[in-house]
Amino acid sequence: MSIETTPSSAPDPEWERITATYHSAPEAGAATTLVKDPGTAPVFDFEPRPRPAWMMSREQLKQWVVYARDNAIDWTVYQLTHSPYYLGWSMRGYRRLCLRWWEARHDDYRQQIATAKLMLRQAKELPRGEARAAAESKARAILEVRRAEFKVHKKRHWIRTGISGLVLIGGGAIAAAAGGLWVQILMALAVVLTGAWFGRPEEPVVQPAQAPTRTSHLGEDTMRRVLVEAGVVPERRAEEVRGVGIPHQDGPGIAFSVDLPSGIPASAAVTKKQQIASALAVHQDWLDLEVGDIESRLEVWVASSDPFAIVRRSPLLEHEGPINTFRDGVKVAFGKRGEPITLWIRDSSLIVGGATRRGKGMLLANILIGVAKDPWVNVRIFDGKGTAEHNAYARIMGTFTKRNAERLALATRAIVAEMDRRSDLLDEHGYEKIDDENYEECMRLLGGREVFIVDELATYTPKGTSPWADEITENLSQIAAVGAALGITLISLTQVPEVDVVRGRLRQNHTSRAAMNTESGTASNTILGDGMTGQGYDASKIPLTQPGRAWLSTPETGVIQVRSYLVKPDDKRRAADEAYEIRKAAGRLPGQWKDPIEEYLLAETGVSSAAGGEGGKGRIGAAAPKLPAPIALARAAFAAVGDPDRMTSTQMYQLVAAASNDWAPEEGADADQARDRFLKALREAAAEVAPAVDMKVKQWAGGRGYYLSTILALTGEAVAKCP
Ligand SMILES: Nc1ncnc2c1ncn2[C@@H]1O[C@H](COP(=O)(O)OP(=O)(O)OP(=O)(O)O)[C@@H](O)[C@H]1O
């Protein structure tokens, strides 16, 4: 096929016609030319804008005026008929203004004064010493400054009130007097309207829709963004982050799991917790990151507010009846997700440290509820602060002593000996260890478990505080190290977490540790362990507004954040009463069972600290000069039955044999012989201690034995009682 074309030299009649037109009349051919020529601007026609009808016609204008007049009349009638409302508003308005005036007069000075008074009260509760004197004088100084400031403020306020009142009342009176009726009406209206303005009903506040927090969107997309922003996952691999399951509510936060791209372990994200928290716009304390079942799975839990800002009551307060703390532990605190945290006090010793008023005592109060209601636990408290904090539990305590270093040294000696006794007993009876199966049998054999509490180590352990400081530290270290396996748990508390109070070995042997807010990172490390602040476990950063909050490190929980439950003084008293009844029924109150530790203390010092000793408040004086054991036992025998005037030798011996194995008849031996052995030892001891006392056995109708006055003469009490 061929295409016909016109040769370039051949004339084209059409082209000729166009160019001819252009040459003869260029303006006519402008429409067809390709050459740029602005020519003249085209003119556009606009449609006129419509105007309101009343502007165009008189009729419409008249109608508009009628409408406006009617509306004005309606408005006025409406306002007039509603004037009673406005009068009501007006009264409310002036009441509100008065209240504002009153608030401005106080400002927040009253609150500040109350806070200063509280500081003063708290300072007075501190143990006597320089710290208390300093705290008291600081609180007093603050209180005085606040009071002076308040006085000046009240004066200024009165001056301002006087000047404004004078201007308003004076100006108003002059205007009313000079202005005539209309001015007076207008002024009255102004007064009513001003009041009505301030008293107008409050607009119903429409709660702004809660903007969803960035955390509430926790899901695959958010986690992709967050992991990229935190530098855990490179941006080009963000799409490989996969959600596992769906985000769900867990306690006060949301939990979600994601699988990271292959080759990126979840632990890489865990180490970038701070960056992830920042990308989620939360504090890192509100966030939990854990490696899941597989190395690349990241478990995320995040709350949108501080989970420790709330106060919770101990769930044990609702518990009725005995508690088996060996099997169930003690719920002492709550974790980040609101879950109860159990302390397995059977398995390890615990040290609690933190600055003053940061909640150490509260953690102990939680532990005490549990152990007090467990009849198999022998609770012994050595309180170095000497306050009334533990008095409520005195009645159930095997030993309760305040500020007595010598007695603590003796008691730790007794506990160390008790460890040997227990280990021999378990050995003899073929028990490898105490466990859930053999628990009851072991408890009967050993006489229960020991929970030995030293509240305020600083009173006892620093070198130079007493001649027993080294011995106490050494014995406590031993108890903490090996006690748990033998049913002996040590709980130590200190508000002075320094190395001379908590010496290295003592700290290391406490395998459970709780650090409340401390004054420095070093103090925090003294409790939790060297280098812990570097790993992010720094108790000095715990907010001061949250007493009871702590870093808890136990073999079961690892290092976690907790806040102890709140136990109020009333709760404490109630729990102590319940514990008393539980122990009474189980025959495990002090005096109801044979306590080798108190026996030893009594024999060594001549005074008992069971149930807080005489007076039940733990105020056990300095040890009396040591009495020979037969005399101390004879004295205890009289005391056990209410100090009768006299007692037969047989009855006295029976009580002695029940209290001390040393004088009990050996198996198969004759009881009379054993009694005579004791009475001989008593006479010999009396000859040494008080040779002037007549130790001949006295005879009376129906019996032979000793008078109380004779035994008191031996112990020295008779002399003490004479004026
Ligand atoms: N878990 C908690 N929840 C709420 N409030 C608490 C909690 N723990 C402590 N508090 C508050 O803090 C106060 C001081 O607590 P606590 O007496 O236990 O401190 P502390 O460290 O033992 O003080 P100190 O060293 O003076 O003995 C308590 O009276 C209580 O008001």
C-alpha cells in the first residue's frame, strides 16, 4: 500500500487562502495566527448581587421594622417575666463574691500552717536525739514564718477591701444623691445585673471527649512505630513486627505481645526501656517489658497513669482464722499490675532499708499480720527504736524487748544454739528438710518456726554502740545464712543503710531485700547490692509522695517494684486480737508452750521478755546479776502459779522439771531422786549466793517445802521490796 503525499514545492490552495487573508487584514486573521499578540483584553459581564427585599421595596422595609419591634417587645416581656430569676441569680452572685473574698483572705496559708504543724508533730515522734531536735526546730521555724506571712497577708487584704469598698459605696452614694430618679433606677439595675452576672447558672460542663492516649492504641502499628523510634528495629524492617494475640486489659494497664523481626532478640527491646517508654509517652515505671516464650517475642504491659499512686489495704485483714505462712506465704504488697506480692518468709531472711518515714514499719506491719495469725510461728521482736509501734502484738510474742543490746546478744546466742538443737533433732528423726508433707510433724518436734525481727539495726550493730555489737552482727549473719533451712527466719530493718550498720556479710546473707526510698544511690546499693543503681534499681529515685513503695528483691520475684499495703493502727489492734484468740485455741501463746529461748534468757538474766515482759511493753531493764540456775528456776516455779506464800518441794520440783530438761528425771530414773538432786543443787547455790538464808525445808500442816520469802531472799527481791 502506498501513501499519496503532496510535494513540498506544489502550491497548496488552502494555505494560500489563509495567508492572503492575513496579509490583507491582519486583525481579522488574529484568531487563526500562531504568533503571540496580546491584543485587547476581553470584557466580562457580571450578574448583579441580589439584595434583601426590604432594601428594594418600601413594603418589605415596613414589614422588617414590624418584625424587629415585635421581637424587641417579646424579648422585653420575656426578661421582665423572668426578673425573679435574675433576682435569685443576683443573690447567688453576691454570695459567690463573698465566698471569693473569704477564700482570697485565707489564700492557702491555712493549709501551709496545717502542713507545718504536721511536720512538727512528726518531728516530735522521732526518737530522741540530734536528728529529732533539728527536725523540731526546722518545723517550728517554718510554722512561725507561715504564721507571720498569713498575718501580713490578712492585713493587706483588709486594706484592699477597705479602699475598694470606700470607692464603690462613696461613689454610689454621691451619684444616687446627685443624679435623680433615673440615675437611681439605672444604678439599682446595675447592682442587680452585676450580681446576676456572677450568679448566672453554671454552664453544664461538657466533658471533653477523652483523647485516646497513645498507650490505649497499643497494637501492631503503635509497636512498629515505637520500636523504630526507640532504635530497636530498623525502619525498613518495621513491617516485619507482628502482633501476637490482641491487646487486652491487665490490671490498670494494657498487655500485648509482639514478635520482632528475625535476628532481633526481645532482650534488645528490654534494654531500651527508657526509649520505649518515651515513645509511648509514659514514665518507665508504668511500663513492663519482658522476653516471652521465644527469644524474639516481646511482652509489653503499659499503664496510662502511675500504678503505684493508689493506696491499697492488706487483703489479709479480711482473712478469718489461722494462716499457714509456710504453705501460703504472706501477702505484703502489690505490684505494678495491682497483683498481690507474696513474701515467702520461710525460705530466706529479709532486710528492709530506707530513710525515716518511708514505710519500713508498714511493710513489717503487713508481715506481722500474717505471722501473728500463724500459731506455729514464734514471733520475737527486738525493737531498737523503743516506740509503741509493736505494742499491739506484745501478748502473742514469744519475745518482745525494746532497746536492750545485751538481751539481743543473749537472744542471738540462744538462737544460734537453737539452730544446732534443731539440726540435731531433724537429723535424729530422719528429716532431710522441712517441707509441706512433714510440716506438722517437724513443727511439733521443733516447737514451731522462729521469726526473729530486729527493728532498727543501727541501735545494735555499729561498732562502739555497745560491747555486744560485734557479737550481734556475727550471730545475725549466721542466723541469716543458715536459719531458713531450720525454720528460723531473720527480718532486719534499718533507717540507716550504711555499711557500718549493715556490714557486707550481714547484707549478703539476707537473700531477700527491700529498699524503700533512700537518701542516696549508695544507700540503695547498701541494701540491694553493689551496682544495682547502675542497672536501674535505684531506691533514691522512688517518689517521696509514695511511702511504702520499694524495690523488692527475693529469690522468687527477682527485682521488682512494689508498694506495701496500708495497715492502720486500728487494723493492727484488730489483727492482734484475732491472733491472740487463734493462738490461745492452739495452745501457742507465750507461757502455753515450752520456749527454750525465753528459758535461756530467764536463766541468764532472771527476767522474762515473753509477751513483752512485766507490763507487756517490752521494757526489759538491764540484766540482773546472773542467778544460779536452780535459784532462777525455783523463783520461776513460784511465779508460774501466781507467787503463793509457800509451796511444797514436790510441786516446786514438778514445775522446775516441766520448765527445764536439765532437771527432769532421765528416762527410767526415779522422780524422787531427781527431785532430791535439784533440792541439793538449790541448797548449794543458796549457800554460795546468800549463806545467811536458812534453807532448811519448812513443815506445815499438809506439806513440806519452801516459803516464797525464802526464795525472794535468795534472788534479792526481798531486799528490794523492803523500804
Ligand atoms: N504502703 C503505704 N501506703 C500508704 N501509706 C503508707 C504506706 N507505707 C507507709 N505509709 C505512710 O507513711 C508513714 C510512715 O510509715 P512508717 O512508719 O512505716 O515509716 P518508717 O520507715 O518505718 O519510719 P521510721 O523509720 O521513722 O520508723 C505511715 O504512717 C503512713 O502514713
